[in-house]
Amino acid sequence: MSELILTYGAGGVQGAPVAHGLLDAGYRVRALVTNPGKHRALAERGAEVVAGDLADLDSLRRATQGVDRVFLMLPFSGGGNPLDSASNAIQAAKEHGVKLLVLNTSGQTPAEPTGMPMMDYRIHLEQLLRDRGVPSIILRPTAYMENFLGPWVLPRLRAQAVLAYPVEAERPTSWLAAQDLGRFAVAALGRPELAGQAFDLGGPQALRGADIAAAFSRALGRQIRYEAITPEQFGAIMGRVMGPEAEAGIVAAYRAGQATPMDAMVVKMDRVLAQLPVEQTTLEQWVRQHADLFARTGQT
């Protein structure tokens, strides 16, 4: 394939599977990162790795020069206004006549404003993209399985065989593997005729706490117990990593999530798979892929 695709966030958990998937599919890839020296693996695979800053429109214009299609996602936290960053990327795509932009919203877009900026900005983000007139496909993932690799899970799982997470035990969730998001993005980038559509994305199973524990138990060969922790407990852990401002927003977001209908995080994938046929990863398969990270404390 001769198309050149610009991939934002190519060095991160969500963006890297997209870049590698595009390379596997034979596309030419330009990977936008903040520090090219840290991403030699992409360069060695044939990607053109370039430096860019979402706050610097001129750097994005240079990165978008000659590009046919764009995969865009915004960092979870990078300071500044995420809509300003998105505006720069979309403006660069418009100026260079990009044929298709695939946007990963990195979370569900509320049907109506919630009053919480960290959630409501997705509503404005989607509207901004439509208003600029760049042909686009929007991907809205639920929750990533990779969240189970965070410091709010690993220490207790390793030491106590307890998987602690701030989702009620009875709330079903369509957990999605980041590698599958990458597959959906690659599929969408190859379907310009789907421009104008938005897809809610989830995993192949809607799992409650007991289902999560069972999948981990089968994959790891030892009994794992699920424990629903409070948003405040979760926020305190995240705050030590990301700061008090992020902590407050995270607590508010998870509190709001608890107020939604019980099936709010369940996605029926039939319609999506009919247009973006992707082989999906079950939670048990994903845990097996990462089994070394979940090993008991002191286990070799």
C-alpha cells in the first residue's frame, strides 16, 4: 500500500498497537511522538518517527505534510486544554486535505453534558471534528483491560490474590484490550466509505466482578477474588501518581459512572463487527498474555 498514515500517540499504550498494526498491513506510517529517540523500535520497523507537540500547530502542519490519512488520539493528561490540542491536529489535517481522520475518543462520549469537564470535552471534541469538515470516523472505547496493570491492581493482586477496582461488582462492563482498539483503528483507516460514522467499542464479553475474578483465576491457575473499591480509594492512588487535580477529576468521574444505568458500559458489538470485522481478545486470553506481570510477590 502506498498511503501514508500519520499516527498520533504512537509510543503509548493505545497508539502503539495502531502504528504496528498499520505497518503489519503494509501502510507507510509516520509516527508522531514527543521524543523520537525513545521509539527506535518503530523506526527499525520502517516507520518515519517525527517529533511533534500538540500545542504547536506548526509542528503538526509539518508532520501532516503529504499524509493521506490520520489516526488521532489525545493524551490522558498532558496539561493545557485538550480541545486546543485537538483543534491544532484537525486544522493541520484540513489544511493538507487529509482524506480520512480516525479519532479515538479514549472513552465513552456522554449523550448529554454531565457537568464534568474531563467527560464532557468529548462531546465538544466530536462536534469540533464535524464542524471542520474533515472526513472522519469516530471510535469510542469503553474501558481498557490495561487498566488492570495499574498500581491500584498489581500490588494487591500479586500479594493477596485480590483484584481491586472502582467498579461495582454487579455492574457489567465490556472490557476492551488496547491491541483490539488498534485492530479497529486499522480497519477503520481502511474504510473511508464509512466516514461520518461513530462506533462504540467494547470487548467480546460483558463481565461483572465475579466474571473478572474467574477469568483471572483460570488464566493464572490460582484463586483470585474481585473487590470493588470506592472512587475515593482509587483516586487517592491515582493522585499519588498524577497529582491532586487529577485525583479530584477521577473521583468525580467514577462517582458519576456509578450513577449511570447498570448497562451503561455494555456494548453490543454485532453492528460494529459487521463493518469492522476484527478478531477480539477475551479477558482470559489477555491475562494469559500478561501473566508474568500478575505473578505472586517473590515468584520467579
